[in-house]
Amino acid sequence: MRRALVSLVFLLPATLLAGGNGTVSVKGHRFTAEVAVSEAERAQGLMGRHELASDHCMIFLYGEDGPHPIWMKNCFISLDVAWTDKDGKILELVPDVPPPSPVRVYSSDADYPNFGGHVDSRHFIEFPQGTFKRLGLKVGDRIGWDLKLDDGTVVKGGAMDGMKAAKAKKK
């Protein structure tokens, strides 16, 4: 019974495990966002995913600045990742982060490579591979977000002018 329950947990869509949802906006483009807030949600991230739609992303929220490197354990897709300050200014970009090698044996979690997190940042956002190139995104650009956490908390921040630009583009 326990094995069946553990298997069921791994079959649940990751969207049910996320800490909320909303919108992330950058350079006039809106992305449907999943939110990772708790330590468990941030560790889960996009594990188990085989695709991420071109207009979707996952934002990882932290309460304080620090180095927030990522790992790609059990992630099957390549990503573009942006680290921001609390106001949504992009501090670091790592495009084309690859999934782990399917032929390498990782003996422990510490064996998985880390990416980014070389500067202190508040949050980071994972986008589908190719997003940075498609949008011409660079360090210094700004990202905005309008999120609703699972507990009902509304989190708006970053470059709200980016949100207005995205809404204006939709009209």
C-alpha cells in the first residue's frame, strides 16, 4: 500500500505541487507562471517534466537575497534561467541549461551539476529553452509578476511597467 501511495505522488502533475500561479511578464510578453515558495516546492521545481509550453514558466520566490543556484535532477527539458533582484531587475542569465545526462549514473544528489547563482539574487525564473534568444533578453532587463499563492496571498512585484506593457500588447 505504501509503495502504491508513493507511486501515486510521483504521478501527480507538478502543477498540483506548485505553491500558486499567476503571470510573469518580460519585454511585453506574458507567461503563465507556476510558483515555488516552500523549500519542498523549490526542490521539486520542474522535475519529471518532458515539456514546458513556450508561454509558461516557473518562478521561485525567496524571502532574502542570496546565491540561488539550480540543479536539474530528474528534469528532462532544457531551460533558460533568469535571476532577479527584489524589484525584477535581471542580475544573471543562464541560457540553454541542459537536463542531466541520461547515460551518466549519479550516485548522490551532490553529483548533479549546479547552474547559475553566481550573484546574490532574490528570485529566479525558469523559462523554456530559447526564450532569451527569442526575446533578446539580457542582464539589466526587468521582469514583473502578478501571482496568487495557494494560501490566497497575492504577490505583485518586479517591473510592473513590464506587466502594463504586456497588457497593452494584448489589447
